Amino acid sequence: MNQPTDNATSISLVLAGSGGSGVITAGNMLLAAAAKAGWYGLMTRSAGPQIRGGEAAALLRLSSEPVSAQPDRYDLIIALDWMNFERFADEIPLDENTVIIGDASAAKKTPAFVTEGPARRGDIDFKNLSKAIPGGRPNMIALGTVGALIGLPEDALDAALSDALAKRGEDAITASRAGAQAGRSVAADMPATPKLPTPEGEKAGRWLISGNEAAGLGAIRGGVRFVAAYPITPATEILEWMSPALTKVGGVLVQAEDELASINMAIGGSYGGVPALTATSGPGLALMTEAIGLAVASEVPVVIVDVMRGGPSTGIPTKSEQSDLNMALYALPGDAPHIVVAPNSIRDCVFTTQWSVHLAEAMQTPAIVLSDQALGQAKSVIAAPADIAFIAQRETASTPAQGENYQRYAVTASGVSPMALPGTPGCAYTADGLEHNPRGTPSGGAKDHHIQLDKRQRKTDDFDYGQHWADQAGEGDTVVLTWGSCTGPVLEALENLAGTDDAARMISMRLLMPAPKDQLTKALEGAKRVIVVEQTHSGQFMGYLRANIDLPRDAEHYCIPGPLPMRPGDIVSLVKEGTPS
Amino acid sequence: MTAETAITPKHTPRDYKSDIKPVWCPGCGDYSVLGSITKAFSELNLDPENVAVISGIGCSSRIPAYTDCYGFHGVHGRSLPLAAGLKVARPDMTVLVASGDGDGFSIGGNHFMHACRRNVDLTYVVMDNRVYGMTKGQASPTTEPDWDNALTPGGSGISPFRPLVIALAAGANFIARGFSGDQNGTAKLLKEAIEHPGFSFVQILSPCVTFRPDQKEWKDDVHDATVDPTDDLGRAARRLMTDDGFNVGVLYRGEREAFQPPIGNASATVADLEGKFAL
Ligand SMILES: Cc1ncc(C[n+]2csc(CCOP(=O)(O)OP(=O)(O)O)c2C)c(N)n1
Ligand code: SF4
Ligand SMILES: [Mg+2]
């Protein structure tokens, strides 16, 4: 049944099944095998609302080039069963070239959007094939079939299986390899999918990592050694990765009773001199806002990573959206200068989180990192991020000379005042959320208030953020202005348009607060057309831009709420035709 | 006595007092509590820079700035997590937490239970005046149900919270009650509380002369606990459940080990962590 197909530059596939069918495990193995073989790849997960046992899907895109976005369409879907498969319908665009492989014994349960859709179909008897192997499982059959269809070298898959199952022992490895072999043997009967070119095998200097792990690593690189945690989807993996990692590097993670406690614990740890972080999602950030204001007023550095999910309220915990932007920027009581930064890729989660620690420590103020589910819970093969020399550097105070008094909130040119760490003789002071004078004594006087407001504002306004305020790419009179996880699809779209009449450039903002007004205004010079792209319903990013810079009146705006990902194809048509496809 | 200790001057309570004038009303019980705290520190001869006083918001929570130790005057109700973060990150510091009945039992009630349970080595001093003093006289969780006030005229109608019983049930490792009218006695309790490992809870009856002038009577109501402190949970529970709220002294002394995860002992480098992601 197979016919030779052209080599593709990237191939996209879905492994779907009910909970317990092991599709996520199989997806992870496939990504690891592809990485071993020398391909790049991106895997996102989609799951139903059930805690355990619901439907799940591993969405993979593999390529010989780095992958920055989910695809416009899928080449291959393997469903181990059809339970609730229709729930994924919106997330898995099919077309007449898509190959759908289902379980032969459950053919009758195939959902209508598949049977009536344009895709090509094949059936595999997953159940009986796996039964024939002692310890065999349908997900391993599927893995073997996929590998054969897309041209994944067998030894890479075998090696990935051995790695993943090392703890389960030799029998599990043998059973899985036999399953994969059985899957390979039936692949020839399936409709053909594109194959990826045989990988070069050159993979030194690459990592396989999720955005949440990358954020945790960036924090540790930056010097964070104290974390207080309260679990919340989709941020928990940051905390779970950091917990043992911190222990190894001499740090500590404490589980708190709620987010009110976790942020206050982090502030307490940092006040003690240990760079500190907490990670959460929208509902947790909402609880933390009062204490983040305290960190601004008392000038204690702290990093808060918000892995955004669909809102408002409990919203859609397992899916992505950029709709906490307003909260991160504006939710603190009073005039409270703080830092808001956003990573724009899985790889950049390392850099931006590390940078946030540097910024918080240098300016002695809280920094909020706005990641999201699309970055945090996705796993990718990336070029190893360069080690940047951003290590937490806090200006500290030492015992003053005889006759001199330490002033914790001394007014300085930069606004940053040397901070005495507890234990330093002669510098005892009280950190305070009450307005205070330079010494720290509470004061409600107009003069003290104005001086301290100015000083705190100066810290973040006058800081040199260098080139890092944004990533820019491409060329052209048209500028696509975006941030966060929308950046990947925009980049891919612009690569597709490069060299055509519609070539455009991108500005992806990493620094959101303080708003880099001058840098952005300058970067927009010469733009004939500006298209703002974001993933919210109300256009929060657009509102932010309008409030901060003189954006052209006719700037175009593409904003869609979650949970569907931005797709490169939509951005291409947006640039070409002014509307998404 | 070695030569070294001979030349170390002994600290006096003054060493722990700042020159900032308290905002408290004349006669407020909290003045005396401040005195007990500085006395306890001096008797333990702690170097002021190695002591931190952490608080939330309320009249009572103003204490940190009135000491010459490291301090943190945080937000309302969150002093305990703030202090726990400091102590876990800096086990070398002696950390005392100052709070009020509103700050500690109402808005901060959840942290109170979990701090008892977590058992970080902190001394938690709650100045209980059965009223929200700072916001000018509303009922708190320890206020009598029929106490008339502007927010709940005729009284809240809710029976009071029993903080010592809750502390015991939640796992506090040391439980005592003091009275601000007895500065030396309270200093002694605090000294013991600071020395006791784990989470030590000291309720100090500290009258609000402005909004609860009736509490001037407390000096006649308090009495010393007639029995020795126990480490027996059952006996302690019975004693705390049946006491009249004016029993003063150490009431429970537990033997749980303090919560202090190791910090500062690295067994790997950041590069080792990164190696796990490399292909
Ligand atoms: C989030 C928040 N809510 C309300 C307040 C107002 N407030 C300040 S102090 C206080 C009550 C303090 O009572 P207590 O802890 O008993 O202290 P006291 O003044 O009696 O010593 C309240 C409600 C606040 N500062 N912050
Ligand atoms: S209002 Fe009450 S608690 Fe507050 S200072 Fe005055 S007397 Fe003390
Ligand atoms: Mg009170």
C-alpha cells in the first residue's frame, strides 16, 4: 500500500488514546528517539479534564531543523482507541493527505469527523498484535509503526526504549522492542506518510527539555537557592523539577500551605540573603499580589514565574493563554515599579528566567516571568542555551564606620540602596511595607513618600536592559509585534515569507515592564504596516502597547483566546491577505 | 571563665531597643510586651544582629521597628510564612514573630495551623487583646460574642476561638500563656519559648486600654497555672480545653524535632544538572 513520498522538512503526528493506553509515554519515547537520531522536535500534550484515565494525545512535530511552533496540519494520527477522540477535533487539523490509523477491532467506534473527513485511513489490530507478545502493549506497536512510516532509524528507537525503561528491567525492554518490531512489520500495509530525510546524527550540543524544566534550570543558573511552592497546573513541573535539583546544589524547596504563604516565604528567604523564587499560574498569582507589593515597598528581590493558563478563574487549567498580562502589569496596590518579562520559546525559558533573577537581584524588586502552558508543558529538542554570566548580584551593605548610621533605603543616583543581610553587625533595620524614610522608619509624610516613590521608580526606569528587551528577526516594511509563545509561530511564518514580496520582520518583546518605550519606538521606525499578534480575547497586549507608545492608528490586531495554538499558516495569511486563513 | 567570654560584655535590654517612639496609646499592654521581649533577648545574651523580629499588621505588629534587631513588618496576617522563609534560609538567625489576635487568628489563621504543624524553630508571640485595635475596635476571633461594637452591633454572636487548643491539635511544640501586666514573668516565658526547639506559641494577654477599657480588670483575673507543664498530649488537651483563658504559665512542652531541611550543602554543580538534558 505504501507509495514512495517526497522527503518532508517536518512531519507532524498525533498519538491518541484513552488514559492508561500510554500514548504520552510513547510520545516521549518517540521524541527521545528522534532526538537521539539527530532530528529536532516539539511535543505538546493535550489531555481531557479527568485526573487519570481520561483521553490523552501526544502531538509531535519532528524536523531536521529546530521546531518553533505547532503545525498547521497533521500528517499522521494513530488512535489506539477512539474514546472521546472528538474532543481533540479542534486541535488536530486534518486534510486529504492526513493518514489516520485506528484499531481494527474498534473500527465501528470511529468518530464521524474521521469517517466523514477527507483523510486516508488504515487499520492495525493493536490488540491482537500486542497479545501475541508476552508483556506486549498496543502503544509500543504504534510506536514501531510510526517509526517505520516516518523513517526513524531502528537503533535510535531501541536506544530510547532502553533508556526510558531502564528502571523497569530487561523484560520490559524486550517486550517493548518486540512490540515496536511488530508495529514496524505492519507499517508497509499502511497508507504512506512523508518521510523525514535520514538524520545527520550530529546532535552534540543539543538538549531535550520542557519549558518548565528550562525555567527551573534558568533560575538555578541565575543563583536561586530558595523556593517556596504550592502546586498548580501547569506550573507544578517547575517546582517538582527544582525540588531535588535544589537539594543537589545546596538549596532548598519548601512546600507552603497556599500561595499567600509561598510568596511570603520566598520574600522571607530572600530577605535573609538567599535568592528566592516561587512559581504558579493565574489563580495563584492573584493571591500573591499583595505580597508582591510588599516586596516592591520593602525592596526585597524575588522572582515569580506565572505559567499562564486559560482564564478567568479556574478557567482551562491544562491549556494555554496569554491573559494574565494585565494582572502581572497592573494588579499591585499603589504605584509599584516591578519587572515583568516573558520567555518566547522553550529554549528562552532558560535565558529569560535566569535574566529575571539577575534583574530582581540587581534592582531589589520583584520580577514576574510570564511563561505559559504552551511553553511550560511542551518538550523540545533545542540547541544547548549559552551560559550567560547573569548570576544574582545583590548590592549588600557592610558594618558602617564608627559614628555612621546605616540607612537601608538611602537615596542613591541609581535608586538601589545597599541591603544589609541579617547577621551584619551595626546595620539592623526593619524592612517595611509601610512608607518610610531613608532609614526605614515608618513615615506618612509627603516628602518621604515622594522621595521613595521616585527612588523605586528610578531603579527600574534607569536600568540598562541592553539588547535583551526584545528579539528581532526578518526584514521588511511590515512588522509583526508579538510576545511570549506567539513568537514561535510568527517566526516560522516569517521564515516562509522571507524573500517574497510579503517578507516581514518581527519584534518579540521580552521586557514588558518597565515598558521599553524608546527602544520599541525606535524599532518600529520605518514600519509601513504593524500587525500586533497575541493570545487573549480582550486584546490586553494591544491595550498595553497603545498605553505606552505611539502605535500607528491603523495598526492591525490579531488576537485569539486560547486554548487553540497560534498556527504559522494563520500568520502567513495575516501578512499576505490581512486576515487569518 | 575563659579570657574570651570575660571580655564579651553582657547585653542589656537597652541593646535591643530602637530610638523610634511607639505609636501606641499610653497604657497599652504592648509596651510591656516589648519590654519582656528585649529582656528575654538580653538574658539569652543574643547578639542583636543575629535576631530577627517579624510581624504582620496591627498595633501589636508594630514591634519590629521598636527593636534594634533585624526586622520585617510585612502584610496583614502573613508574618508566619515570612518568618518561616527566613528561618529555613538562615537557620543561624533567632527568629521571633509578633502578632495580634486579628492578624494571627483571623486573616492569618491558616498559616497559624500550618506553622504549628510544620514546626520550624520560631517563637510566635500573639498579643491578644480580643479586639482589632488598629482599625479602631472591631471584634476579633477571640472576642466575647456579646461585645458591642460598631461593625457588629450587640456583639458578633460567634463563640470565641481557642488558640491554645488549636495550637496543640495542630502540632505546636511549646504552648504558654503570659500577661503583659507581669513583665518579668512574661520575659521568663519568652526566654523558655525561644530556647525550646521547634514552633513555640506564646499567647500574651495584652489589654487594649482604648477600645477595651474593661480589660484593665485582667490583672485581677489572671492566675498562675497550678500544675507543671506537661508533655502529655491528652493531659494538655484536657487542661487547655477546660481552662478559663487566664491560666498563665508554660502549659505544654513537646518533643518533636524542628523542621529544618539542610541548606548550603552542595553535592553537585549546575553543570551536573544540565548534563541530564544533554543528548
Ligand atoms: C489585607 C488587609 N486587610 C485589612 C487590613 C486592616 N487591618 C489593619 S490591622 C487590622 C486588625 C489588627 O488586629 P490585631 O491583629 O488584633 O492587632 P491589634 O491592633 O489589636 O494589636 C486590620 C483588619 C489590612 N491592613 N490589610
Ligand atoms: S488601640 Fe489598643 S492595642 Fe492599639 S495601641 Fe491603643 S491601646 Fe494599644
Ligand atoms: Mg488585637
